[in-house]
Amino acid sequence: MVLSAMLRKLHCEITMAMNGKESVDLFIEGRKFDIVFCDKDMPIMSGPEAVEKIRAMGESDVKIVGISANNNAQDVFMNAGADVFVPKPMKFDVLEAMIQEVINKKNNTMV
């Protein structure tokens, strides 16, 4: 919920998945995202499992950010195919920089 509030402050369009399986299902349905935040300990399917499945579908353009209060989760996320790992609590300036990077990349590919 904290992350959602911060994303809203940055005027981001948000689609929430309540668990890792729902996030994978959104990609199966053909939905496209610029950035995905996955918590390590999501129910039904963990964040790293979801990342692995999303990458296995060929989704390489989406930036995937693993987040967890457990610093040992970084290796698990990176091995699963995440682009970045951020420990909880996520700081607003870190989030803002990531969003700006995605916007800049998107603007550069549209030219």
C-alpha cells in the first residue's frame, strides 16, 4: 500500500496483483507494463517465481524490481531475472529515479 501511494504521487497508472500468479496471468492475457514491482513473499507464487515465469515468456522489455525486507532476497531475485533489487522500506527518491529512468527509456525508443 505504501508503494502504491508513492506511485500515485508520481502520477503512475497502477495495476495491482494480489499474488505472484495474478501478475503472471496479466502477462499471459497480453497486458504490457513498463515496470513491475514484485515482493519476495507474495502468496500463491513468490515474487522470484513470478519473475522467472515472466522472463520465460520472453518479456525482456519490462523493468522488474524485486523488493523485500529480507536482504538475502537480492540474489534470489537477480537469479530469477529481476533487473534491480530494492530493500524495504523503499525510499521515495529511489522510486522516483527508477520511474524517471523508465520514462526516459520509453521516450528514447519512441523517437
